[in-house]
Amino acid sequence: MADLVVPSLSVRDARIAFDGHLVAERLSFDMPAGRTTCLLGRSGVGKTSLLRHLAGLLPDTARAAPLAYMAQQDRLLPWLSVLDNVLLGYRLRGDDAARRAAEPRARALLAEVGLGDRLSALPRTLSGGMRQRAALARTLCEDRPVILMDEPFAHLDAVTRLDLQDLAVRLLAGRTAVLVTHDPLEALRVGHEVRVLHGSPFTVGQAIVPPGPAPRDPGDPALLALQAQLIRDLRGIA
Amino acid sequence: MRPLITALGLLVAWELLVRLTRVPPYILPPPSRVASVLIDRFDLLLEQALWTGAEMILGLVLGLVLGSALAVVFAASAGWRRWALPLVIVSQAIPVIAVAPLLVLWLGYGMASKVAMAALVIFFPVVSSLYDGLRRTDEGWLELARTMDAPPRAILLQIKLPAALPAFASGARIAAAVAPIGAVIGEWVGASAGLGYLMTQQLARGQTPLAFAALFVLCLLGLGLYTATDRLLRRLVPWQSFQGD
């Protein structure tokens, strides 16, 4: 981490289309370096397309920087153990020396996400929350300066989601992270900045900066007031 | 246990039918007669079964290896796909039985023509199931691999191929079930040994009970091959859970 140059991310006059359908046009905004930006929007507004645009996964797009991508589904390979899944990037790149060097970190990350005793378990023996935690460990094990997350906790129960948000805040510290979500409270708990996406084609709203350090207390009245405002925003215009 | 009872019931019905209708044994021998031949001629049957079994296993292995290799080549190379895949599909329009005499002509009466025949029969289900599996890799895994800067070769070998193993297993099970057909057709057309050869020979001589005994051993052989293949495949794909297990 120390030797990583952490860049900011910018979208400049971007046109994003998905399946021939225009999602956004002339889109420009910045995401600050070393911070977590939460992009909030209703289902279908185009959040995932924007994230895929940033990741260089859409046709004719290039990614801005070396990055790690975490999707809504855990995407663990069912034939690999938890530890091997976390080291997947190193396995795929075929760099054995780098893999051996990364293994202690993979073990440490798995211990941090509470899977230290399940290193050799196959994914199907894990619960949904454990699988998503393993996916989080895999994403961070890539050790990239930029991390993109697409509703990573959407499928989890409320309490597990809160736990994982806390964990993500701790582990994402110092990296440029973009987290897409439809949950206003999640955006407010985790993000240094929150931006609301609305309209079709969508536009990106002004950065909202929630008070205090993340992860924020979900019972904090200031946070709840902001949440109410965001919900009005999402309802009224989108 | 239940299928065993069903089989036993069918055997009793067969025995009764033969006794009541007094069909001559060279038309339809009763199970009791077949059983006694099975015991009396056990040495002969075992010898022929080993021969046919070897043909089946060699044919199965050859077909699996060639079929898998071609499926991987098709998945990896658009050129091969365009030039050779249509040929593989069209080749299935040729009835295998019609090719059998040619194989005997080219490869002789020995084991080679039967192995080739069995390999030919199972080749297509293996190619098509594995190729299909290789094309249906979960898009999410491929995307993940791309964001990890995985080279295409690693994506094929470490993601597409293991992900296609359950599909390959379906094809390999079909292959194990039809491999005996290839071997026996080969023996019918021209052979000097094997259970299929023994059957045609004994039927021509009116020794129907021995032919039935050979058929029974052939069934056991096919069943054994299928069961063994199924066990191996389950070990190959331990992450797959089967519904109804």
C-alpha cells in the first residue's frame, strides 16, 4: 500500500451506452484520491454502467488506473478453496513469485474478514455473508490503488451488511474507492462523498459530505436527516 | 433394492412364459437355461468379455481424449471453429454402422477397428458437450478475470475449462453409455474375438442360450463401465452438487 500512487478518478464529457440504450451523456465529475465516493441511485438508473465504464469493461472504454472490481455477486470460483480464490489474480497472471509474496497478505486479509479458519473451505460450504467477505478479501488482495464496488452488500441481511460496511471502511482506507449503491444509509455510512444519480439519461448531483468519520452510526440524527433528504431526492426527481 | 425386485419379477415372468408356451430354446431360452450356460461356459465368456471390455475402455479413452482436445481447440481458435466445426457436425449425418465395414477393411479384424469404432461413436457427444460448456462460462467470472489482467490462455485453462467440467461430465456419461455400442457393432461386422462376435457366431449355430449369456455379460460390462465412469466424474467435479442425490 505504501508504495502505491493513489490517483483521483475523473469522468470527462463521457457518453455511456449499454445495449444500444443511452445511459448518460456529456458526463463530467471527479472522485477524489484516497477517498470513498458513494454513487447513489435507484435501480436501473445506470449505476452499474457507470462503474463498468470506469472499469473499462464497456466496449471502447479504457480503465483509468489499475483497479480491482467487486460485483454484487461474490463470483468465487466453486472449484477453488477460499484462499486460492483470494489469490485468483496472482494465479491467473501466472506470476508464482508474486503469488508466494502475496500469500501472507491473503491469509491476513482473510483473518481480518473473519475467515481465518476457513482457508481451505470450498465456497459452497460458506454462507452468503461469508462468501461476500471472501470476495472483499479477494478484491483487496489485488492491492490496487482504485477499487470499484457494485452494490457489494445488496444481497446480505441488515446486520451482516452493517458489519461488512464497517469492515470495508477500515480496509478501503487510503485507496480511491467508488461504491455504487441504492441504499441511502449505506452511502451515508461508508462514503467520504455521496453523489446522487438521477434522470434518464442520468446526471450526477453535487457531492454531499456527511459529517464525521466513517463508518458512521446509523442512529445518528444528523445522518438520518440526510437520509430523509436523499430519499426525497431519489423519489422526487428520478 | 427395488430395481432388483423388478428385475427378478421380469425373470420369473419370462421363465413362466417360455414354459407355458413351450417356445423352443433356440428361439427364446428360459432364464434358467441361460444361467446354467453362464456357469458352464464361464471361462469362454470371461475371455471374450475381457477382449470386448478392453475395446470399450480403449475406445472410451481415445474418444474422450480426441473429443476434449478438439473441443478445446474449437474454443480457443476462431479459425478452427470456422473451418472444421461444420465438418464435425456434418460427419454426424453419416450412420456409424455404415462406416463399420470400412474400418474393418482398413484396420483389420483385430482390436484396432473396434477401438476406432467406439471412439467414433463417443467422439461427438464429448466434443459437443465440452465445447458447449466452454462457451457458456459465467460472464461474471470472465469479467473478473479481465479486471485482473488475466492472459487469454489463463482464462481458458483456469476458468473456462474447470467451469466446463460439469458439461463435459454429462457428455462423458453419454460416452460411457454408448461406447459398448461401438465396440459390439465393430465385432458384428468382422471380428475374431469378443462378446459381439460370440453372439453372432452362436446365433448362426442355433446356440441361442449361449448368445443370451453373452448378451447378459455384455450388459454387465456396459453397466460396470458406466458406473466406473460416473464415479470418476464425480471425483473430478466435487463442487457440483446433484439434485436428487
